[in-house]
Amino acid sequence: MAETAHQNQPVACRECRVPNERLFTCIQCNNLSFCDLCWSRWELHKPGAVGWGGRPHEKLNPQVVQRLRDILEPTQTVAEHELELKSEEDTTWFGVGRDSSNRPILQDYGRFAALMINNQTAGHGDRFPQIVSFIGQTGAGKSTLIKMLINRLDKIDRETRYPSPVTSSHNDRVPTTGNVHLYADPMSYDTQEPLLYADCEGLDGGEAVPAALRHRLKGKEEAALGGVLNDATNAMSKTGLGRPRKPSNASQSPASIGTCSRKKFKSFPFASERGLSWAVTPKTEKREYAVTQLYPRILYTFSDVVVFVLRNPRAFESTVLDKLLEWGAASIDKSLNQPVLPHAIIVLNATDKVSDDEWDIKTATSRLLNDIKDAISHEPRFQDQARMWQKIGRTISTTKDLLDCYYASISVIRVPSGGRYMLMDDQAEKLFELIKEKCRESLLNKRRIRMLATADKLQTYLRAACDQFSRYLDHPFDFVKEALKQNPIPQDFSGNILNLAIAISKISTTEQGTDWIFEKMVPMISSCIMLDSVRQNFMGTPVQLLEDAYVKFCKLALREFTDFYAPCSFTHPKNANMKCCNFKIGHDKGHQNENGRIFAAGDYQSDLDLQAFSQSWIYQIRTHLAELQDREQSGEKIATDLHRDQLTEFCQSLDSMTEFVSHSTCFSCLRALPEHPLPCGHVLCSPCVQSYGVTVDTKVEMTKCPFHQVEKMWKPAWTVVLKPQFVGARILCLDGGGSEPGNTGGIIALGLGVRNWSVEECTKTFKNICADAFRPRELSGFGLGLVNKIVTINHGSMYKTKPFEALLQERFQDRPLFGKVSSHSQSEMLTKVAVTSTTSIDQRPIILTNYNRPNVVGHEVPYQLLRPNQPSQEFKVWEAARATSAAPPFFKPFTKEDTKTGYLDGALYHNCPVLVAHHERRTIWPDIADALPDVLLSIGTGINRAKDEYQSDLHSRETTRGGRHVVGRWERFLPVQMARITADRFDQILSCEATWSEFKARNLPQMPHQPSEYQSSEHETRDYRARESHRRHIRINPELQSAVPRLDAVDELVNLEVQTRQFLETPAQRMKIKEVANRLVASCRIHCRFSNLSNEMRYLGEYLYTCRNGTNFEPFFVVQEIGKPADAPLILPIDDMRSRGVFEMNGMYVGVSEKTSMTNIFLRFRSEAGPDPSYAMLPISGFPRELMSEENRRKN
């Protein structure tokens, strides 16, 4: 302790001998230290004194010196350098490797996904990563610069270590960095706009294997068998894969902080590899070819800033300028609609003997560009490029003009050679600020043109680009095409018009301009406006309403189409086949053809004057509306008939109706949301279904689709069932966790509600899935924990994913979750099903549904309903099952191939999805949003409170043990965190009960106290609703005698089922189940849902018959105003229901004392009260209700 205290004492100043914590070091004075006052008193520091290079001695901060020396002059042994190279594996982003046949492949290590997943900063919303690529010659100092930028963090946080590049060893004669590595900038990592540094392998490294790759080849087996276990054991023990790791008293070495386990390529769940289809010759198979041709295409396309590092400024023209132009030329035509060009920063590294003003960025930039301005005149290779741009219309007078063709801006910064540490630190600070400034400028430009990508979308674009460049090296990557797959179109009138315009452009057999498409829509849009004004009972004529309510939406749709969907109309004057393919938002490069070739300079050209055409187009709509208005008479039926005629004419004018389908717009009216899929594939909204079908009670029978010109398409008629207004909702909410694979509730919900399996069939199928899903990998069945862990780490998941997907595909088939229905069925699906999932990068909770409903405005719900614009991108049922059950580390994340988007288990956020169920029923049915549900039944997957609480506490202590070693900020960099997320599910099983309790506390009214003798009708109504609300929200979660099995313990499924049955046979649970059954019967909407003469009506009669229980009691209805005596009972015709399947009752009189009185209609099941009188008499669907208030709203 005395020695430690002595070491922490401040050092004394060389002059005044006073200990001081703030001293400055002088290297030229043999590292002597001086306080601020004594610095200038020292003889060699007095004004006018100079040292090396004729400059005054530099006043050095010892901490800065030490930090930079550790980077520039590392004192490492060979063994320590080898350890650093091992850690370098974990930062690899992508690179070229060899498969088992020695063929070149592109390997994506999932580093971008890892960084984004590991940085789940609460409260920031969307994150917009900015990529900064460092390139240059081998040995120029790229890795060193990145390390300097990252290690600057010690200015604000000396306890944290972020991964940074491995710099060259003095003994190395080959490049250090292999492939492309990706690092997080510590200063921005926890912000909404994180900077990511990409360290690219040296461009002139040739075929020599870089040190990092050389190490990997030599020691990969050691890495797999050794280092992987330390980080993985702790995380995997929590999931039941091994014993909890014993706490270690040894502190972790700072050098190892921030690096994950020594994994092989496929150890991270997001790793992927692709064969290089174009590598078919000896030249293209070489590593050097990929480094110089493939890497630039990816980095240039997605970088916001490219930093070119040069060590010898005198060789600028022959090295960096050549590489600057070569990089740009190799990549600029390999992308279409690129939102912005990257900014270029030239770092003149190890600069010495320049004037002081050249340390200023503006001065250095100006002088360098002036020095090389004539390079295009005397260098043949530069002359060729300049002539190419001049030929297509660009003015190229100087070298800067040529560089501006490839980069958004050019900046130059100098970094001094070793020894001038404070200047070096200042220049690193300037470099960081310059990078930040240029990234911000790039971000704002992307945001301005609405092409700013979130982390999730950027990952999708990167995957799509890797797919593209692996197959076709010279085919351009189209940003807009990929972006439109990800960006939903608004669900308003403008979005619906836009969808219609897109559909017309796609089905047209000949290429048509924007004016033709929008003029073609005039009759349809006019008719839709007229129909909507009548349906919504707007005051005023349709022509008057056009200006007030519709014009702004029409203009917005036209502007959106011209920006995103109308390509530039420019055609080469000498070659009519050479047409520009860029859109308005991605036209910075000039005119590009479909192969990416820039064949002319110039801005975006449109085939119409937007302002003039907009006025003309609105005038055409107004004129057509006036014609319809003259023909229209009052009443919705007349408007509907007129609209039907307009729709028929419109459909006849189109080339094909088969692909004229949208899942986000009802093309029949352009106003409401399409909810009802038809066997032909088209989807209509509820009002249009009623307009084109025959309504019988609450069912609509349709014999044809309005988009097809045939008299009858379906026999018997296709039946659509509509919910009667104010009828209540009945909700089944299934927990996601448990002993089965992934999201248990999601898979069961899809079986029951979408596949329409019976409970028996669903149980049998689910058991089969559980038995077959957990197919172990090779070597993992030896019973050796060590081997099992190595196999899991090596493959990225414990169990084989492809057989699991094949199993789901076999059971759930390829039918879409929403959309085209089977022609063999006679009606649409009645049950609305939502399953939860999680986006893999941003880890945002989403739901996948077999229904449509309006988007929620704002941030009212903590999840998003995912509905693709294009029917071709709709989730298949098996894909939804896979996405909702992608539980790491048991199975890999699910990637939907057509969109390249990844998904994780939905239970990660909504293990008990009661909040989702609550929000969805309010959003789907606005008429009952504020009413009580008929019943909400939440079913858990089992709990053992004592053992689960103990296990949760054990995991909590294991997580926090060791202080910063486990919960420190560095942990975010561990890919093993995916396993830790799953490990937390032990806590989540218990937290399902907490979720349920929290939901009730926040969303249900507080239970009333004992009522007083004198209570107003208003208070009585409020208290009744509160009590009834708690009664209608019911949860059943079996309490087990043993601990809840781990997720893959299929062999314990039988025992789990036995314990569950025993729990459900207890008197309390039997009573609860009986209550649920009676509530379902009471709310089953006998007249609405069950047709007379149907088997369902007979079965219901049989059930009600059992309620007699051998007595003279007959189940009956009773009407009662809350707070008033009940009316006379109305006996149910049970015998008619049983024998003939007929339910017929006389009408009833309902009287209320006040306009706001609440009325209840009960169904009484038995004569005796039982333990709780409320269970004998239960409300029918939708009650209690304010009948008078509803009637007034209906009339108005």
C-alpha cells in the first residue's frame, strides 16, 4: 500500500522542485518536467531559443506523449503482437477468402451488424451510421491514424477501451491489415449518428498474405479450441449450455478488453459468404484483383468520407492522385441513383519541414490543389480521364475539376512525423472534426433528398450490394430500387394515388411518360373523390371539396412520383437506345445508362414541366368531377353505380389486371385500407366489398371481382364476414417463451388462426415440430460440453437452421400470410392473427399479421406493423413462423431473401404480448377502442416461482460479478452478446408475470372501494366498468413443481404437459376455465355468427342444454340499466337450437332513464349463484353500452 501511495504522488518540477499534478515534458531536454510557470524560465525554453529543425522546444502533455508513443513506438514482444493479431479477427468486416475447393469467395463477417446490435442506446430512436473508409498504400499509416482517433477517448474516459487496429510490428515486412476491418468511433458511438471507421487492406499489398491473415491461417485451430471458450462459457451457461463460470480473481488485461472470442468465420450469426461468379480466370482469381476491384466498389458506394493516406507527399501525383482517380473511376459507374458522392480527405502523413501555416486545413488544401492543378496536362492517364468527362459535357480545366467528378469535396490535412507529439495530437483532433463535419454534410444531403438510411436499412443495402457485386462485378447497384423495397408508402390519399401510378407504370406493355400515366388516372381519381365525399357525407359539392380537401394530396402524389419513380428523360442525341436510368434524387453523377456508364453530363431532365402539368392535371380532374356531378343524384347507391361504371372503363383501358394488386391501397376507391383478399388476388376495403357484393346480415356474398370483366367468377359465392358495429373483441394472447423453440405462442397462433387447425391438430403438429426442430450439428452429440460449445461458436447456432426452416415450410406451406387466398375455401379467414418479431440490426419490435389496419400516428405503440407495399414481398406463413422463432443461439437469425432483412425472436421484446394485443384490438376496431373487450385471455408457458426467482437472482449476480469486466461499456462489442440476450430469457419467463401486472396497473381502471349507500349513477357506472374490466382480463399460467425447462429440453415436454394438466385440474383453475368458456358463449354473437340450420347453432344449443343440469332452469337473457332493477327474463329457444338449428326470438324493448345511461344485456347460465354470482350471469358481446349516445352518433 505504501508503494502504491508513493507511485501516485505528483512529480516535482525540475526548476521549483514543487510537486505538481500538471507538468509538461520536454523531449529535447532529456524528458525533464516543468510546471507552467517554470517552463519559460529554463534556459533552453526562453524566448528566441530553438532546438531541432530550428523550432522552439515543444511543450508536451505527458499523457498525450504516452498515448501516442504506445501507438507509434509499441514495445511488444512477438508473442504479444501475435495476441493482438488474434483480437484483430473480431473486427473483420468483409474480405476475400477461399472455400473448400480453393475457389475465391466474398466473406461478410457480420461486423456492421455486430456494432449496431451491440449499441442499443435507449431514447435515440433511429440511428444513421456514417461510414469513413481509410485507404492508401501499404505502410502509409492508415491503421495508425484510426488507432489515434479511437484512443483519443482517454481524454474523457480512461477506463474504457474500444477495439482499434493492430499497427505494424518492427519485424513485419508484409501488410498488417488483412481484408476490411470496421471500428466504432468512441465519441459518437452512443449517439444517433455513429461514425464507423473502415480500415481497408493496402491497395498495393499484392499477393502477399497480410500479417493478420497469415496469423489466422497458422492458428485458426488454436483459436477455435482455446480463446472462444472464455467469453462464451459465461453467456452460454446462463442458457443451460454449460456450468456457470467460476468467478476469477484475476483482473482482465486492458489489451484484451473490447475484443470478442477467437471465432472462426461463421461464429457470428450474421456472417455470410458468397461465391465470386466472375472469378473465372487466373487474373480475376487473384487476391490482388479483388482488393483493387471489389473492395472499392463496396466502400466507394457506401462511404460518406474516404480518407486517402500518403506517407511521401512528394510522390502525390504518382501515388495518391493516381489512386484517388483510379478508385473513383473504378466505382462511380458501379451504382445507379447514388444519393451523394463521398467526400475525400487526403492525409499527408509523417510530414516534416513545412511552414507552420500548412498545418491549417484550408491552407494545405489550397496549396496542394494548386501544385497539382496542371497534372491533367502532362500525365497521359489523367488526360484520358479528363477527355472522357469533357466528351460527355463536363468542363475539366484543372485537376480539381477532374476530382470533383468523383468526390463531393476535397480536403487536405498534414500530420507531422514522430517527436512532435502535441502537434500530432492537434492534427488528429482537426482530422476528427473534419471527418465529423463532412459526415454531417453528407447526412444532411441524404436527408434532404429522403435517402438517409437507418442502421437496419443500411445493413440491407450492404447485403444486397454484396450479392450484386459477387455475381456481376460490372453491373451497377441501384440505390433507389433497393430503397423502395424498404420504404412504405403513406396510407393516405396521396400515397394511394402514388401506388396506383406505380401499378400502372409496371403493367404497361409500352414505356410511358409521367404525363400519360397521370392523365390516364384522371377519370378514376375524379370518381374516387366523388364517391369518398358521398361516403363520408361531406358538406358541399365534389368540385368545391376538391380544392379544400383533395388537391394537396394529388399534387404531393405527382411530386413523389417524379422524384422517386420517373427516370430522367434524357436520351443520347446520337444513340436513341442510350437512355438515362437515374432518378431525380440520385442524379449527381450525370446521365447513366442501365449498365452504369456515364454517357453525358447534366442535371435531371423531366418529360414534363412539373408546375405547368400540375395545374393542367388538376384542371382535368376538376372538369371530370363537374361532369360526374351533373350526372350524379343524391345517395350513396347512385354514386357507387357511377363509380362502378368509371372503374369498368378504367380497367378496360389497362393492359393487364393480374398484377394490378396492392396490399396497402384499395385500388377500387383509393381511400380506405384494403382488408379483404379475394381468390383472384385483389384486395378490397370493407365499403367496396359492400358496394360490389350482396349483404346478408353481417355477411357479404361476392360472385365476381370488380377488376375483372366477367359476369360471375365464383360459384358458390365468396363470403366476406364483417364485424357488426359495437360488437366486442375476444382476444387470445399467448406467451412466447417456454421449453419449446423460439416464440412458442407465435407458432401456435399461426397454426390455430391462419392454418385453421383444430386444437388437437395444433397440439400434435406442435409436438412434432418440437421433436424435429432441435437437430444437433455434427460432433455436438458426443456429450462433451467443450465440443458442444466449439461447434456452437463455430456455426453461429446450436442447431441446424435449414432443417428447421424446411420443417416449418412443410407444416405451414407457402401461402402468403396476407393476400391471395385459396380458391378451395369459400370465405376469408375470420381470426385476426399477429405474431411478434424483432429486426436484427436496430432490434426494433415488429408484428407480422394476416390483416391490415391503419398505421398508428406518432409513437403511441412500441412496435411497428410490417406490411410490404408489393404483394411479392409479403411474408409467407412459414416465414412468419421462422421470423417469430429465430431465437439465438439456438437458431440463426432469419433473413428474408427478397428484402435481405434479418429478424430475431419476437419474444425478445414481447415475451408476454398483452400490450400488443391491447393496442391491436383498439387500432383494428376504432368503434370499440374505448370499450371493454368481451374477454382477453392471456396464457403463459409455465412458471416455478421459487426456483425461477432463485435462477434469476443467480444470473443477476453472475452478470454483475467482476464489475466492469462483465457490464462495462466494452461488452457491447462481443458477438457473444447474442447468447446473453437469450440467456436473459430465464428472467423474461418470470417477467411475463410482471408484464401482466404492469399492463393491468397502467391500462385498467383502479378497482373501486366498497360502495357507499348513496352513490350517483355516474359513480356506479364507473365502478361497474372497473370491476368488469378486471374480470374480463384473465391470465392462466401453469405453476410447475419443477424448474421451467430450458428452451431445447424437448425430452421434458411430456413431464411439462403432465404438470400443466395437474395444475389445470385444481378447483380454482377449473372454475377459471369454466368462466372463460361461459364468457365466450355469452359473447359469441349467436344471431350474427351462426347461421340458422347450421351445425354450429345445434352445437351451441347442446352446450346451453347442459346448463339445465337436470333442473327446470332455462338459460335466459336479461336487460338491465346499470343501477336499476333488471327487466323480465327472455328465455332462449334451446330446444329449437338443438333439434332444428334455429335461433328465433321476438324483439325486445330497451328503456333508459337518461341519454348517457349504460345498458347491459346478460346471459344467465345457471340458477344457483355459486362461489361468485357474476359467473352465473355474463354480458353478451359489446355490452355494457350507451345506447342513446351511439344512436345519436349514428344519425350524425
